[in-house]
Amino acid sequence: MKVAVIDYGMGNLHSVLKSVQSVNDIGADIFLTSDPERVVTADKVVFPGQGAMPDCMRELNAHGLAEAVRETTQTKPFFGICVGAQLLFERSEEGNTPGLGIFKGEVKRFAANLRDAHGERLKVPHMGWNRVFQLVPHPLFAGIEDGERFYFVHSYHFAPQDPQLTLAQSEYPDRFSCIVGRGNIFATQFHTEKSHRAGLQMMKNFLAWDGTV
């Protein structure tokens, strides 16, 4: 089995690659690539991202990978991480950037002057460990408790047009969509590669996943 980790010059790519390789107990060929042909011929695809969405979208287009992503999301088990997940939507408020349009909806900035239940001001970006609440059963949740903590670093969050796209939510301070998916696509706002045991378990589940729910 071939698993492509997409390299478009943005994000914590080598950490993502190493995290996927560390849970590879099925003998998969896991590789980092910027070659669209290697992406579309892989059996599974991981789409990481880190940084500003306008920069990520520009680099994705510059590497000729936008169409490869669109094609692979149609049929293959596909895992988007952080900005790699945000890019799946139609548009982001970050630089008024058009995305790939695979999911209907936007990526919106957290509101200014957020406060927690005690009246303490919450900083943006939302950074650190936060609980993830599963809304529906999914194969990638196997071995992960509801309410498990994952590591976030982001100022913008998913706002899907279809509520059924949301597979899990977190709170800051209100609930927001932090995992989206449909069919063979699964995408997280948090960083699996920085989320220790739970993040590695989720990626291990992805390697075993056949893309059905």
C-alpha cells in the first residue's frame, strides 16, 4: 500500500511524515512527495498544512497539486490536517482566500474579545491542548475516548454549510467544528503529529481504514 504525504512547501511536513511512519505496522510505503502523479497513484493521501492559508493556497497551485488533491478526494482515503483541512472549503476569511471547494462552507476567524466562563479573556490564536467531542461514530475514533485532548494552533475555524460534515467539536469558548468528513475524507483542525498518543492512534486508524464509514 502506498501512502502519499503531500509536500507543497508549507507545514510541519517531516513531523507529519515521521508520525505516520511511526505507526506503520502494516508495511505500507509512506513517502513525502510534491509530484502530482505520485499523489494520484497513491492508495491513501495525507494533506498537512501549517501557516497562512493564502500562502498555502499559492504554493499548492505553484506545485500543480490543486487538481491532484481534488481528484484524490473523490475516491481515496484522505486525511487533511490543520490548514490542509481548511483548504478543502470554498473560502477562508484569512486574506479572503478561495479554497479547493471540496466542502461547501467557509473558514472563519474566531471573534474578537472571546471570554471563558469565568470572564477571562481568551487569546487568538487558540493554542494548546483542548478536548474533542465526537458527534458520530467513525472508524478513525477507534481506541480514542470521547473528550480526548488534542493539540491546536489556529486563529480560523471551519464553518461548514452542511452540519452533517461535522464529525467532532471542540470549545473556545463556544463549540466549533474541529473534525469534518464525508465518505472517504477525514480532516482535523488540530495537529495529529503534535497530539501524542491520541494523535498517533488516529493516524494508525487511518492506515487501517478502507475509506468507508
